[in-house]
Amino acid sequence: MRHRVRLGVAVLTAALALLVPGVPAQAHNTLRSASPARDATLTSAPVEVTLEFMDELDPAFATVVLTGADRRRIATGDPVVAGARSTVQVTGAMANGTYTVAHRVVSVDGHPLQGSYLFTVADPTASGDAGVATVESHDGPGVGLLAAGGALAALAVAAAGLRWRRRRAGR
């Protein structure tokens, strides 16, 4: 009977490990806020893009790229970094449509961070449509991390099953 309880605990532990999402390491930088905001719908094209992070950035390694749905870059100035904030001036024309802000920065402690998000320009007085883009975000746990967790849980269940089987056979 004790073996069944142990097996049940092992299975429950493995199931919980799969259900708990990965949490970013607290020592690494994260995006605190953005303007335009993620998934925002603007009534006019922005004149700048500002990203604010939790920790200070290394100005030499800050990249912010703005692209339309056709994946063509929208002209911007070079990133201006002040502490934990990076800003680019938008110098290219932006029609109505969905745009992607992609960033790759390095914290002053040397840790890189990259990610992207979408926003939409829906100016009722403008013509044109930039279409809709799909972009993968790198802010959450990756598929590899989830697959590794699943494999680990499967190994734990298999090991518990073999142990239970051997003890039962040894009676």
C-alpha cells in the first residue's frame, strides 16, 4: 500500500511540474513598459518608440527595430539609451496596419534580452494598410523548456514505476 502512495505522490509531483510555467530568473533584465504599448491600437502613427526595462542597459548593445507586416523596416534613428530606457525616433512613414517592435539589449551586468511585440495604427484620416504580421515573442518560456520539463516528468514517473515493480516482485 505504501508503494501505491509513493507512486501517486511521484505522479502528482510530475503533473504539477508540467503545469507550473517557467518563471524568468530574477537576476535578468525584463521589459517593464513600452510606448506604444503591446497590442495597442493608435489613431495616429507614433513619432518615437520607447522601451523601459527593469535594469540599466549597456548603450553600446541596444537595438530597436520597427517593421511593418511585410517585414520591411521602418526608418528610425539610432537608439538613445538613458539608464534603463531606450528610445528611437520614427523617421519613416507608417500607413494603417500592424507593426512589430523588436528589441535586443544587453544589461550593464552583461545579460542579453530580446523580444518583440505588436501594435496597430488605425488612423481614420490615413489611407493604406500595412496588413497583419505574426511574430514569435521571446519573453516567456520556450518550447524547449516545456519539452525538457515534460521529459523530466516522464522519466520520474517511469523510475517510480520501475521501483514499485521491483519492490512488488521482491515480496
